[in-house]
Amino acid sequence: MPSAPGRPGPAPGRAYHRGVSATVGPEMTPARRATAVRAFRTLTGEDRHEVLALARQGRRHPDERVAAVAWWYAAAVLQPRWWNRMPLAVLPVLALALLAVALLTNAWPFALLGLVALLAGAGLAWQRITTQPVLRLMRTPDAADAAGTTTGA
């Protein structure tokens, strides 16, 4: 999104949508997203939980391989799509509105839609809460290579 003249644009990895900011990953192809998710799932459960817990504390995982796999997973999950830019309060408010309509009109399909919106909102909130710290904490592996901070043979 271009910025207004004289005003800086959004920081890399940040997307702004109607005054609400969200952390999103870089655009990735479907094949690369699938590879990142598969790689994260191949990590042991202990490594997955540890990398997410350390990220919430503001610390990187000591194993660079695990940290890089976690970053790519977070980037794959937090793609710059409308549902990742939407404020988290939208779906619960929609659910409450649908439930109110269901009660007023005695129409169970509205209640069912409200329940679906509430569950989708809970899933979206859980996804963001667990993966955003990983994405915010780490730079991309390409940026780390360019800065000369990784070791290679």
C-alpha cells in the first residue's frame, strides 16, 4: 500500500487496513506454503512448542534450523490475505449480531451461522496469537544471509 507524500510507508512485514495494523508474512506461492507447513510438522512436538513459547517471551530458539523452519511456517500461515488483516473483533461481533437476529426472528440458520463465525474467529485469534511472535521476532533467512549473521561453509 503506497504511503502519502511525506509520510513513511508501513514497516516491512506490517500491513495496514483501515487504521488497524497486522503482522503478515511475505507473499508465498502455494507450493512454498505447503512445504513450510510440512517442514514445521516434521519438527518434534517439543521443538514446536518450545519455539512458540520462546517467541512469546521475545527469544529465538537456540537451534537455527528449528528457528528458520518456524519462521517460514509463520510466514506461510500469516499470508497477506484479507482474513489476516481483519481486526480480531469483527468475527465475534458478527457472531453476536447473527445470534441476536436468530433470537429475534426465531431462525436457527442465523444461530448456526453465528456459531460458525464465532468458531472461525477463535481459530483466527489462536493462529495469530501463536504465530505472530515468531514472525515479529525473526528476520527472514535471506535478510540474515545478506547481513552476514549466519555461518555457512
